[in-house]
Amino acid sequence: MSLATLTKPWAATSYGFLDASAKRELRRKMLKAVAVPGCQMPYASREVPMARGWGTGGLQVTLTLANPGSVIKVIDQGADDGVNAASIRRFVSSVSGAAQTWDTLDASIIQSRHRIPEEILRENQVLVLQVPDPEPLRDVESNISIARQMHADADYGKLWLTLYEQIVRKGRIMQGASYPALVNGRHVITPSPIPRWDVPKLHMSKHLTILSAGREKRIFAVPPFTRVEPLVFSDRPYLVEDHAGLTCQRSGLSGFFMNELPMDGGGSRFEVSDSNLGIKAIRRTEGEPDGIGDTWYRNGEYSA
Amino acid sequence: MSLETSSALQRAAPRLMADAPVLTMAGMSRAYGAVQALRAVDVSVYPGEVLGIVGESGSGKSTLLRMMNLEDTPDNGDYRLRLPARADRNLFELDRYERRMLRARHIGIVYQNPHLGLLMHHSSSGNVAERLLVAGERSFEVLRSKARVALDASEFPLARMDARPIELSGGMQQRVQLAKAIALEPSLLLLDEPTTGLDVSVQALVLDTLKRLQRERRITMVLVSHDLGVIRTMADRVMVMRHGAVVEQGLADQVFQDPQHPYTQQLVHAKL
Amino acid sequence: MAYVATRGGEKAIEQAERLFRQDLGTIDPDRVETIRRTMPYLIDRVMGEASLYSEELAALALAQTGGELSEAVLVLRAWRTTQPRIAIARPVQQSELLTQRRISAAFKDIPGGQILGPTLDYAHRVLATDVLEGRPYTPPMVDMADRPAPQRQPVLADWQRQQGLVKPAVPSEIAPEDIPDLTREPLLLPASRAHRLQSLARAETGGVLALGYSAMRGYGNAHPTVNELRLAEAEVVVRHPRGAQFSAGRVRVSQAEVTSKEKGGYLELGYAATFGWNEVKVIAAATLDLNSAEAPVGSAVHEEFYLYHTESVEASGFCIHFKLPHYVTFQSVLDAMRGAKARQASARAAEENQEESVP
């Protein structure tokens, strides 16, 4: 027996970039997050070769979950070819050997910034959401020590109060994306800034969602089949974005979340935000099998 | 002095004592460093009565009120509230969450300093609604109407119900605090120098409102003040505190007309 | 629309990176070595903020980022975090530091003496334009002192402790491997002192200066007097697996101790240290440490505020992330705004209708 047989050959970085101790910590914190749905778990959050705020939290989770058999999809604003999405997907694949895909149905891990794909996710898929600010109480309490106590006490009165006052002032709730939601009846989360359109997709879903904020060093999770209820008043219905009636000018799809593109001379045109769904629909118009899976929304109505 | 105290206690005539007390505190003691703020204080408050606690600053009266509001815990002492459908237990044994919920549902408080009781940059109606939200109300219309009713009962001008307390006068701020305190029809309303610092005329109006509310709703109140005039206007029964201990208590008329303890005599005569 | 969600995005980002790197040209060991040799204070600053002591790697980071400081620190930190921890060095004692500069503003003279060492403090800051005219600047030689200053210097605070001016030091009994490590665990608040000092040690110099300066200008409650400031070299003493302790090399360190007023019968001390020679940073950081105890929650000198906001990698990353597309969240805001406007418009129309119907 020699020293060489006892050790691995030297490499500049570990498999999947992160070293084993970092991955072990992340695995433990992910398990904790799954065990207490919606509760923010602090983690060390290592530096990665990417600037903070650019998906480093999601990246650390993906790097920990990925193996050579993984199939990785990364989207930014719904698009696989967004510059940062492409850069993250390339990096994950190069350090882990995981395959890359644009197709939601083929992916085993989907890392996303600001969107949940329109096709229904399955039991064997993990959604990793990049989170800039994990604290739903930030606007009512900027001190994180106090905010932590408020979570411990389930003290969400001030958060409800801001919603009450929005209705008083504007006649409706003005919260745009990152609409606060109560997970498993206990912890309020900010569901990363996904649009209101996407929040219902977290409720009682088959897939596991892990939300990770690298800069703020917090991880939280929505396990499969867990209640996720947006904070709403019993007599004021939850409003998703009014996109049900819009049609994508490229693919002809309608009833999905759209990007609005301002036009010269006024007016707007729309493109479906889930870019690969758009590609599949275009394929259909060209007479090929589209391969579109079941979608959470049908005819613009949430129906999953 | 101990003799005098015990005789004063015996003469605290039990006008309302037919009922069991709503609030019972026994053996309340608390030291802050070298200062003994409370020395084995016993208190009972009966349904529908107003108990006035009077004493100079440092007498322990505000400490006692903070304990009643579960903001602080004593070194020793037992505190019980008789509440519908709640097990009888020492409230200081409750955990943080239970305390917070109990406070939200069953105890109202008006502080001398409105900054302690109000979110100054939220709407007045919202301040009242927050209390209801914490207690679990989720209908916007119900929140709105209950806030309106509570503000109206506190004689707050409804045209300004969505103004922020920071924009309101001191008297109006106290009315918002009061509306917030009574919105859930609390079993106990605590008033900590509620009119101190207000103009005399405003003070009289706020006291009128408090008296009317007390008359109409039979709210059980504990009023802490250094001002004998305020206590005399409001209280059925009076407790005089000094150096963390109760030196005299009894029916308000009795204590004011025939004070037994030299300290009370001094207080009453200074006032007159 | 050209820079996101278009085909060819991958190509565009590759070319954008090439453009940046092409402007910097070839990076070879000579360039790295020149940076290392000629920019020691810049190297020190980067090593401090990266919390990685390697002049060569710091010079390389500066070379490949063209001196973009936040990028250089990020590159080093990302490299550092994957490296194994081989050993835990013995704590450095002040009295063992090989001290090159050591001053106190609290006393005219101190045991061991004031040692100015290398500094520009008393120089006239005149730009040497002659150099550009073709007249190279060669600094005059330093005159040798009659007797060299001792390598090691006593600790002023020790003298103050003997006099009963400063609280006796009570070093915590902790095994080396149990010392909290901010780079391997999250900062939780209230922060342990180890975490606070570690966080300040790797904080961004400009950020620490800004917040420390705010404390000095009266937004804090303690005005600093520099009790002792040192620029020194420290031996990195580690233990061989067989038990022997040995020095694995020397690192340049700065440390500052500031004091203000009496508290509980003793002078309060604020402390900070960092890799490299960076006086401004350690004085500002020690001032923040000094102010921490009584800082109001939410103020700029409260530890939650200054520790979070001086974290260089987090702050710069978040700042530049606003260049990323945000059109989904923006769309969501627009929708709520348009909804509210439509509601107000229809409410107005209803009112007007009502007025019209009144005879």
C-alpha cells in the first residue's frame, strides 16, 4: 500500500466545484428546510465563481444535487437562452458532467430565476428557485433579528396590515411578484420573485421546490404535497396577472404568462414567457409533434 | 405600618365582590438590580370595575401594569385571568406565543406614549385592524366595519379613519389606541397614564369617552396614574402604592375622604 | 431585447467576455510578478478582503480582472472557498509580532517607544510629474539608526491593565478547531465576537471606512483615540502531525486598538485586525467594534447593519445584479398598477353616471 493508493489524484476543484464539506452542509440544511416547510435555514453559502445576486444560492443547491446522470434546465425570466441562465447551465454541466436540456419534461433539476415553467412538474423533478431576498417581512421589519422572532411567533400582523392598507388606498392588493404565501399553515415565505401567476403551482405540487438565497445565506423549501396559500382576504380573491386573454405573437399560444414588448409608435405585442413552451408550439405549427406536456393552466385558468 | 395596611385592606369594601375576580395577582415581587420594584403585591380586579392605582414615579405601579400586560415577568408571583373556555393557570407559565395570543385577544392597553401602542406610519383604521388580523380575522369588510365601530366608540372622527397617527393630535392618538384596545372586546383594559401630557380640556374629553365606554360596556379596567383627579373621576376602587408595596386600598370615595395611611393623607391633602 | 432571450445569447456572452479579456491582453508571469512587486498595498488590500494570504494569487487576480477590485476579490474568494483546511494556526500574540510600525495617540511616549516605520503620514502628497518628463524618481536611502528598534514590542494595553485602566483580558478557553469560522458557517446575530472580527477583517475597505467614519462624525456614541496601531509581520505557527510546532511562514498584518471613554471603571477598547497593511481599514473597523455595544438597532453603527453592508462580495454582487433582466417581476407590477387604474377609472365613470342621472 502506498500513499498514492490511499488518496485521490490532486484536482484544482472537487467534483461539482463545491468541496465535500460545503455539500454536506447544504444537504443537511436542505433536509432541515424540507422538515420544516417554509422556515428559512441559515447556511454558510460559499463563494462560487459568479457574483452574488446572480443565482449563487440556486447554483450551490444545483451543484450539490447534480450527478452525472442529472439533466439540467436553467431558465431566467422563463427563457433557457437568457444570458445568465445559459452561463449557469454551462457551468453546472462542465463541473458535474450533467446533461443539459431546454425541455421542462426532460429535466431532473430545473434552476430558475423568477418563473416556474408552465408544464406540470413531476415527483422526480426538483425545482430550484434563485432568491434575492428570502425575508417576506423585510418591508415591515428591516432588522433580521427581529424578523426571525416574528417568524418564531407567527407574528404576521404587520404583513397582513400592509395588504389591508393597499386595498384601502388603491382598491386592490398592489403586491406584484414575490407575493407572500403561508406554507403548511405555519411559515410565511416570499416565493422568490415569481409572478402571482406562478404561486398556485407551488400548492400541493408533486415536485420538491428548494428556494435558496446565496447572498442572504438562507435556504427554505416547499416539499411535495404541501399547502402554499397566498395571503388573501376571504372576500378579496387572489388575482393572478391578467394574462389569460393575451396571445403570443410568435407561437400563437394563449392563456399563459406573457412578456410584454413595447412597440414603436405605441402599443405592445406579447410573447410567451416560458420560451421552450413557445418553441414547442412553433414546432406544432410546422407539423411536427409538439411534445407539450400537461400544463398547470388550461385556457388561461389554473386547473392543475 | 403593617397594622395600618392590614386594617385598610379589611376595609376595602367588596361592592363588586359578589362575582369571582377577573384578575388575580398574588405575591408579585420584582427586583431590577438593587431596586426592589415590587414587594409581594396582591391584586384582585372584579368584573366591570375600574381599579385605580396611584403612586409617585418609582412606586411600582407601572411595573405592575406591565406585568398585567404580560410584557415583563416577576421574580415571584402568580397571575390569573378568568377567561371563558380557558384553563385556569399562572399566565407567567405561558410560552411567548401563547402570551402574545392571549394579549391580542383578551387584554387591551392604552399607553401614555402613543409610540408604544401604535404603528405611527400606518393608517389609524389599520392600527385597529392589525389587532383583529392577529386574532385571525380574514374578511376585509369585517375588518373595515369593526375598525369603524371601534373608532366610533372611541369618538374618533371617522372621516380621518385612514389618516396616520403621526399626523394626528395627542388626544386623537389616544383615541386610536383606545379603539385598538377595545376592538376585540377585551376582558381587561389597561390604562397607563392615558391622559397624562394632554391639554386639560382634551384630557377631560378623553376621560368622558372612557367613562361612557365603561358605563355602556362594563369593561373591566385598571387605570394607573399619578394624578389623583383622574383616579377620582374614573375609579371605583383605589390602590395606593409606594416603594413597590400597597400601602392602602379601598373604595375610591372612602380613600379620598378618609385616608388612613400617612402617605395617602399627604397625597390627598397635597391635591386638595 | 437584444441581450436576453434571443437565440445566440450564448454566443453573445462568450464574445462579451472575450472583448473584456482581449482589452487586457496576454497575462504572463512577468506581469503578475510586476504587480506583486510594485503594488504591495493594493495586494494587501485584496488579500485582506479575500481573506486569503497569497501575494502571488492576489497579483494574478488583479492581472486577470484588470484591477477591477470587487472582481479580483470575488475570484480569490471563490478559489479560497474550495481549498482544504490543512491546519489551524496558533493564535498570534501581539507581543510576538515582528513590528515595523507602532504608534499610539493616547500617550506622548509609550513603553517600547513610538516607532514610525514606513508611512506617508507626514509627507507632502505631491504628484511626481517629473517621472513623466523622463526623470525617474529614485527614493533616497534610509539612514541606518544607531541602534535598531527591537523586533518585538510590548503591548500598551498590558501596561494599561497593570494600571487598572483596562479590564483584565480573559481569553476564552476554546479548542482551535472549535473557533467559529465565518467562511464555513453563516453569520447569525447577535454575532459572536469571533464572527464580528472575522467579518470586519474581510470587509470591503471603502465600506468599513464609510460606516466607521459615520461613527467618528457623531452618528456613533464613541469617538476613537488610537490606543495602539501596528503594522507587523506574524509568524504562522502550525502543528506538525507528529506534534512539533513550526512556523510555516510570515504574513503581513495590521491591527488597531481604539479607545474612547470609561465604562464600568475601565477604558473601553475596540479592536480590529486584517491581513496586509491597511491602516485606514483597521482604524475604521476598530471604531465600529468599539461602537457596537451601545449602538441603537437599525443605526449604521449597529453590528447587523455594518457587518451586512461591508461584505464586499455580497454588496458588489447585488449591486451589479440589477443589470440582469427583471421583466417578469416588472410585468407583475405593471399588471397590478393597470388593474388599480382601471378600477379607479370605472369608479369615476360610475360616479359621473350617477351625477348625470340626478335630475
